[in-house]
Amino acid sequence: MSVEATVFAQPWVFIRGVPSMKFLPPEGPPEIAFAGRSNVGKSSLINALLGRKGLARTSNTPGRTQELNYFVPDGHAGSADDLPPMALVDMPGYGYAKAPKETVEQWTRLVFDYLRGRVTLKRVYVLIDARHGLKANDEEVLDLLDKAAVSYQIVLTKTDKIKPPAAKRLVAETLEKIRRRPAAFPEVVATSSETGSGLDELRLAIALALN
């Protein structure tokens, strides 16, 4: 069985929500983070990726995820001597959210502080809604990741909502937009949490990013 199949076939559990940097777990196993605009489908994608319907909480209300939510394979959740092979981090959405402005600013600051300062962060997967493509606030996050020299890869979500030729065209357009970005991984993964398309490709990309 491949590395990615072995890791993702395990049961996964939520271990903690981090409302501010001081509550981050000690740096140990490599971390993979998921970033994206509010309501882009981060939690749905994580659930589909790990084969667990209710693991990451989903909502139709933008801004539901308010902390850095950590997930690890079950059996590694409570033992410092048996470190997990990796941790997945579901980040608060940036951009529009139905919450007080001060709260949104606090989430945004937490996200940016984490992206700039986490040594064990191996790659950020920046999720882009296939119906809308890259927006101005996505570009701002990519600018930050480039400046901080944090490796990232673009993942298109909700590709089942557009026709296959449009999805193919969007992949090509997105690749062209990130071509000159220094920290961008030069491949775009097109996914659908509903149909499962692209999930095996994303699991493989994550496994390769950890090596």
C-alpha cells in the first residue's frame, strides 16, 4: 500500500482548536495547512480527503471555522512519544464572514502569524472555488506566502459545479497566473468533495510534500 493510502486510510481525530499563537501545539510532526476564502469548502474537502463525514465542521455560513483546527491520525492523539506522521490544519477562512469586524480581523491576524512563523509547516494548500477563480484577496495571501517563502499549491474546489471544459480551462488559466510566483508549486489540483474527483491526486501531492 502506498504511503498516502496508508496515512489517509487510518481513522483521524480532531485534537485541538487554536484561537491564538500561544495555544499552538509544540512543533513536532510536519504540518499541512488548508487556507481559502470563507465558504470555499475547506472543511468539506478535509472530510472527503480523510473519509470522515463529520470530522471537520461544515456550514453554509461563511466564517464558521474560527480557530486553527488540528487533526491527526487516531492513535497518535495523546502520546508525545509516538508522534503522528503528520497533522492537518483547517484554517479560518479569509475574506467575507458573517461575524463582527474585530473578530474577523483577529482570525486574519492568526492565519497570517501562523503562515509566517511555523517551522514545521511543509505546505499550504490554497483552496479556490472553481466557480469564481482567483480573487484579489486570494492574490494577497499568495503574495504573503511568496514573501514568507512558504511552499503552497492551488487546489480548485467544487469543480462538479462547472462543466469539464470550463474546469480544464480554469486549471490552465490558474497555472499561468502563478507561473512567476516563487513559492507556488507548479501544479494545480482540481477537486470535488461531492464526487471525490481529484482526491487521490491531492493525497499523493500531500504525501510527496512531506518527503
